[in-house]
Amino acid sequence: MSSFLSVEQSLTGRRWIGPTPEADRLAEAMAQQTRLPLPLARILVARGVTPEESEGFLEPTIRELLPDPRSLRDMEQAAARFLKAVKAGEKIAVFADYDVDGGSSAALLINWLRAMGREATLYIPDRIDEGYGPNVPAMESLGAEHPLIVCVDCGTLSHEPVAAAKPADVVILDHHLGGETLPPALAVVNPNRQDETGELGHLCAASVVFLMLVEANRQLRDEGVQGPPLMTLLDLVALATVADVAPLTGCNRALVRQGLKIMARRERPGLVALSDVARLDRAPAAYHLGFVLGPRINAGGRIGAADLGARLLSTTDPHEAQSIADRLDQLNTERREVENAVREAALSQAEERGLNAPLVWAAGAGWHPGVVGIVAARLKEATNRPSVVIGVEGGIGKGSARSVAGVDIGAAIQRVAAEGLLLKGGGHKMAAGLTVEEDKLEPAMARLSELLAKQGAGEIGPRDLRLDGMLMPGAATPQLIEDLDRAGPFGQGAPAPRFAFADMEVVGARRIGESHLRFNFGDGMGGRIEAICFGAFDGPLGPALSQPGAQRFHLAGRLEINTWGGRNKVQLRLEDAAEA
């Protein structure tokens, strides 16, 4: 495939790839047949949408795309036991993971129970003292006081802790990769159980919880009882789906699309307070869930009180919501400082080890376990390689892994754990966690690298930059962005449209903050757009584009609306550039 605009190596070292001639023909045919704008038709063709499917794709509905809850194993038993506890007034404990998905999952149950006149005991383990998932002391304690424990976003690999919960019944609602055997729970609802088809493996835990509530309402309806409304809970499902980096395809896309509409109503006190403290002055898009709200909620589980996120998402008290949101915002600032220090050390260590191996990894004494996942993601983005970052304390390393498309890191880590080189480990295709003894660190990472190499991780080159076509500045209008947004929401598995602007003159370039760049560009024929490039001076883009002179550039990025002072302007979020 030839490069787009003949860019074989951009300023960031990437080759630009555009639509194929066949995709261009299909897009033009679709635009003629459906009367959709050509740039939108290009996006639909890239998603594999036919002209006949375009209307349904652009208006996805929960009714058409939500899977039948009973297609998941153990679902009917899980919902029936949950309802039995509700009707009998039994004490219910919700044991949740400490991230956004776990907090959202817990909040879904708490809000539903509250609508039924019931309360639940919330238990979220401390990341440092207890680690991920159910543990024996906590489950013993909860089991002694609660006839039912519902584990959300965790529990699929927790055989001993689940057994320790007796005499309580345990229901697990999870999405992490299952092992060959399941823990002794009453029900394990998980689309990534080994005896599932995998068709719903893209669901996050909050979606699994939502499906259980759909089934619970169905069982109530069969008894002539009206259950609590569920559509108003979709803001929590949307938040979890995006923050957990689930692919925004199929039913996930419909869930997030509807959830964003619910969130725009500003009816959940916790999300209202968090949006305000983050100075989010517009209706949220998927981007804001992943990069504005999600990191703040995660900050509680990373370096603060583990239950802050779930409490924020489930509270009905605006004053409590404001207090928690302020605390999470403060913790997020502290998290950034800790992350920056670990990131610099990890990148330096990984560079010494080599960035072209099938696995890029780093480990350090005292690295905060709450930020190793974020740093692993940064390493992955910088190298386009599966990455692992481990913090070591007292001879034990706790780490997080992040992967690239086509490489299943969860399965590989589970294999290394089964072979005895890890104390424990698991997750899903794109992200996983692990615990390892310090003296087994090197052989464990060597074995993991070997397994990833068999999946082709060592053959991945620098990322190509995929473009959806070329635009002239005059065509980049607010109406075009509104049209393109109909193909959203955009995120994992459904990237936002990215366009190139060829042979542009860059003017008025100025540094913003420590490392960002803002400038204007135009084609010399009157069309001019403002652009921003975040972190431009952390790499080659800032120095190159800010140099005075007549040099012209091809520019590539994503279009967005910048709202300032009540006015809407088109802005390019620059991702790459090449000399014209």
C-alpha cells in the first residue's frame, strides 16, 4: 500500500496510510446513494457499514443491540438469588474493584437497590494493603454478616476467597479472563468464561451488571411487579465502558451513545460535581469520560481511599458529592506528580533494555502500585509494544500490563502464572495485572516476552498513522463535525476520524504551558483553522512547527469544536506533521 501524500516518515517517524482506491469508490457510491456527506461516508465504509445499514448504524438503539441477558451462563440463577435477597430483606454486600468499572458496577447495584427500598454494604479493597480482588479475611468477615455477597469486576479467579465466604452465597459479575475451573460461587456471570462463546467478550463489568439488572427486572415483571427504571443508569455504564477501554462497537456503542445523553441531563450529583470541578463546561463526549472524569475517579483507588469513586457515583447528596469530587481532583493532581516520576524512570530503564523486543518492561523499588498501570500505558503508546511496569516492595513485585491490538496479554500472563513464575496474574486482552517474587522477575518477564513473540509482538513496527482522507480548511466547518459525530461515539476500536491538510502554511505558533503548542494554519486562499498540539515540545512536533520561516507542512489530526466565550470554532487537534 502506498503512503498517503507520499509521507513515508513523518516528523514522529510514522508512515501515513489513507483510504484504498476501493474504499474511495465505495464511499463515493454510498454518498450518492444515501446523500450523506462524503467524509461521513468514508467513515462508514471504514467501519464496514453498507449503504443499507447506514441509517441503523447512525442511530443505534438499545432495543436492537442489547443482547439477551440469558445468553450468558448463570445469569438466571444470579438474578434470582439477588431478587430472593431483596424480597427477604437479607443483608447484601457488594465487593467491587477499585477502578472506574468496579465503582460504576457497585453504583449500579446500590442505585437499583435503593430504588427498591434496600441498602447494601459496599466493600472495596485497598490497592496496597489488600491488592486486587476478593481476599480471604475480607470475604470471611463479609460472609459472617451477609447471606449474599455480589462481587463485581473481580472474583473469577478467586477460588480460596470465595470458598472462605461460607455460609454466604457468592454471585460474581465480572468480565476478566476465566481459568480452567471456576470458584465455588453460586453463579459466575462472565462473558470471558472459558465455556462462553466469547461473542460478548467486549463487555465491561458494568455492562454485565446492567444485563443482570435487566434480567432481574424481567423476573419481577413475570411476577407482575414493576422494577426500577434502568435507562437512567446508562450514564454509569457509558462511563465504565469508556474508562475501561472497551471497544466502542456493537452494543457498547449504543450503551455509550445513550449514556452520554443521560449524562448531559446532569441528574447524577456525583458526576455533576466532578464535571464542575474538572471545569467541563459542555455536554460530555466519550473523550471526557476517558480523559477527564475517568482519571479523577480512578485517583481514589490509585493513591487515596479506595471507595471514593463508588461513593461519588452512588451518592444522592450534592454536598457529599462536592466534597468527594474536590478530594478526587486533589488526589488526581498528586497522582500526576507520582506518575511523572515513575514514568521517567521506567522509560529510561526500558530504553536501556531495548524498545524493539516483544515486551517492553521496567521495574523499580518503591514505585507506587497505583500508577504502574498508567505508566505501562504510556510505555505502550511510546513504543507500540506490549508493556509491563512493576513496583517492588518487600521482595514482591506488583505490576500492570497493557497490550496492543492483536496481542492477548491477559492470556499470556495467565499462562506464566500457571507455570509458577508468577504468584498470580490475569486480566483481559488489552490489560492485565500480575504479582511476582523479586527473584523470579527476570525469568518471568523473559517467559512472557517469549509467549508474546509467538503472537507476533516482536514483529510490530512503528505505528502507521491511518487517515480518513484529506480536507481543505474551508471544508472543515462546524456542520461537518456535527455530521461526523453521528458515526460516534469514538474511542477504543472506533477511532475518531482523522484527516490530513496538505501543504499548509503555519503561522502564529506559540508555546502554551510547559509543552503544548497552539498555532493557525491555512492554504493561502482564505481558509484558516486554529490548531493545538498537546505535548508538542515533549517530541519533535513543537520545535519543528514553531520555527520561523516559510516552511510548509502536511498536517494530520482530529477536528473538534472549541467553545470559548460562548462562541464555537473549529479546531484541529494535531497528532502528526510532515514537511510538504
